[in-house]
Amino acid sequence: MVVAIVFIILALALFGAAFFTRRRFGLLGLALTAGYVLSSIWNTTAGLMVSATGIVPRGPMTDAVTLSILVLLPAVILLFHGTTYKNDLARFFGAVCFAGLALAFLVEPISHALVLDGVGAQIYNWITANRDLIISIGIILAVLDLFTTKPAAKLEKELAKKKK
């Protein structure tokens, strides 16, 4: 049950962050992908480096939190910079995609720190079984979303034409 609550809270927090900052999914999705690549490169040493500071002890929880932070950090930084959605429906869809892609990337680190049982195990098994599909679709949608973003120079020209 704890796993289900953690997944729900995490999904709501990620959804809320993307929805209320109005940031486009394309850039956030690719930032999550970059964070996942970083975490896979640093997976053995990140927890060791954090525990070497002496602030937290070495263990599965330290590894899980460290890898989760590595996955989310690029996207969190970009939550405060970048293009935004103007349409509420697109904003909602982008936030749902961001939360889903982030959960697909975070399912592995979270599973190392929590005991899987009951509903939590069922949610974990479903996400794990569909993880590759969720990530593939998420990255494709992120790239497509980037293609729909107009460059700043083009936007400025269109605004100048509208003013005339």
C-alpha cells in the first residue's frame, strides 16, 4: 500500500509542477530522458558519493533518492525556463505526459527503497511491464511537441505583423 501512495503522491506532485508552471512537455520530457541517462551512468557511484559526505548513511534508500534526484534534476531546472502552453487542454495533456514519463523513469529507483506488496505491487508490475512502451511513446511525444514550438524569432515577426 505504501508503494501505491508514493506513486500517487509523486504523480500528483509532478503533474502539478508541470501544470502550474505551464511548461511545454517537449523540453521537460527530453530533460527527463537526459536525467535518466545521467542516473544510469552514475548509478553505482552517486549513492557512494552522497553517503561519503557523512550526512546520510549508505543504503538502498540513499541510492533510490540519489538516483531519483539525478533523473528529475534537469527537468526541475527547466520547469523555471522555457516556452509555455497557451491552451489549457494542451497544458493538461503535457502535464499528464510529463508525470507518466517521469514515473516510468523513476519506477526502478523507487522499487529498491520500498517493499512491494498488495496494490503497490500490482501498480509496480503494470508500470514495469509497460515501461518500455511508456518511455518510447513519451520520448516520441516530447520530440513532436518540440516541433510544434515556434522559434522566438518567428514569434516576434508574427507579433510585429499583428501589431501593424
